[in-house]
Amino acid sequence: MDLAPITSLVKDDLNQVDALINRCLYSEIPLIPELAKHLIDSGGKRLRPLIALLSAKVFGYMGEGHIQLAASLELIHTATLLHDDVIDESKLRRGKKTANSLWGNSASVLVGDFLYSRAFQLISQINNSHVLTSLADATNILAQAEILQLLSCHNANVDEEYCLKIIQGKTGILFSIAAEQPAILTKRSETEISAMANYGKHLGIAFQLIDDLLDYSGASAQLGKSLGDDLAEGKPTLPLIYALQHANAKQAQLIRASLTQDSPKNLTAIIDIMRSTHAIDYTRNLAEHNIQQALKHLTIIPDSDYRQALSQLAKFASARTY
């Protein structure tokens, strides 16, 4: 599926978001915009800003707060990517060298902190305490999920509930905020606010589940990273955990050993195990379940081209192959 028909509905707003982000990157310290723009300009999908802008249009928002909200969400997301790449010691993201591999870990962490602070400067300009509190709470949840993921590394005893808790905190929360906050800005009913929050949460969960399964079933050239990176980093994502739980003793021993070795050398064998245990299918089916939940929550929102675009965005997340 192509995102172009969806993004065309809010093209002018997306341009404003990009312009605002570029202004936020300004600093008298040249390293800051140079490093940040390396990642921001590397071709991300801008899904969080897109959701926020479409949600604002759904509810007929007339101010400029949705531009600031969308930009702040992208800045926070970029900051987490910078920090993630340091933690994971990643060398590639979106087919390009990571910032930490070019400028070092310290610079990446500090520029990530700079982007966080810029995001909250933007949100404070909306002058809405509910929006500010929601985003502050969301970043706290996100940070805790990052720590949960760190603690789960090399742990073959992680279960599905633990995996989903990390996913909801790392990915679901910002998608949820993106969809929910425009409804708050336009003072919609609690029912509509809750519906949008749940739409975003389930969409985010589905998006991350697809990401996790593509690490074992995608194409490296399209993904912009090496296949099996999660395994190499010792991350027990859902496809791996499901395969472990349904494998025979010999297969389970291989998966456990691979999780502790920080090496994808057994990747081909593990992918074969995933196929035989239907781990990829299970993960995709769970992603599709979350897509259907997201679409269900959208049904109470008044119909419009923008609501239809949010529906199409959910279908895009389900159909993606990179």
C-alpha cells in the first residue's frame, strides 16, 4: 500500500510540521542540527505526526496546536531512536549509518536529550495543561518500557504478556497520544477521546508486532537494517518467544543459546523453527487482531475523508512488508 493518498489530505500541515521541526533543530552548536538532521531526514514514515494531523482534521480543529503536537511527537520519537541505537550498539538504521556510529554514543545521547527538551518547549506553547500532562505521562511510560526491554535482553523466560507490555509502552503510547490529543484540544466527549486513544494504542501495537516479525521474514534492503538484528541484540520479541514455547527440546535449546550469544549465526535455523511452529503467522494474526480493534474504535467517530484515511492507515500498517 502507498501512503501518498493519505498524506495528500494533510500535505500542507505536514510541510508545516517539517518546517517547525527544522526550526527546533537550530542551535549555535553545529553538532546538534547536523546529528539530528542525519536521522530526521533519513526517510522515516512520520506516522505519529500523520495520525495527529488526521485526528485534528477529523474533529475540525482550527488552531495551530496540532502542528506543535505533531512536531513534538516526531522529536520525541527521534530522541528514542537515538537512545535505542546507543543501547543496541546499532550500526544501521533506515539503510544509513547510525548517528552513534558516526558521532559516538555520548553525542547521540545528549542530542537525544536536546530533542526531548525541544519537544516539551513546543508542547508548553499549546498552553493546555491536559495535553502537557498527557505527554509527560507518556514519556514516563515510554522510558519505563525501555528499561523493561533492557532487563529482558538475553532472557529466554520472557512471556507474551511481558512482550506486549513493552510494545504498548514503547510504541503504543505515542500512537495513542497522537490520536487522542486532538480530540482533547477540540473538547470532544470522553467516549470519543477514549475511542481515539484506543485506536492509536492498537495501531501502535500492530505496527510494532509487524516490525518484530519482519526482523525474521523481511528483506534487508527494504528494512534498512540487517535481518536478525533483534536476535543479534538478544531481544526476545514475540515471534522468538512463541517459537521457543512451541519448539521441541532441541529447537528450544538452540533458541536459548542464540539469545545469550549476541550472534545471528543460527538465524537460518531459527527462521526454520519459526516456520515449523507458525510463530510468524501467530504474530501476524495478533497484529491483525489489533488492527481490527483499532478500526472498531474508529466506528463511533463521525465519518469523513479523514476518518477513512485513519482506517486506511491501519490497513497500511497491517499490509506493510518493510
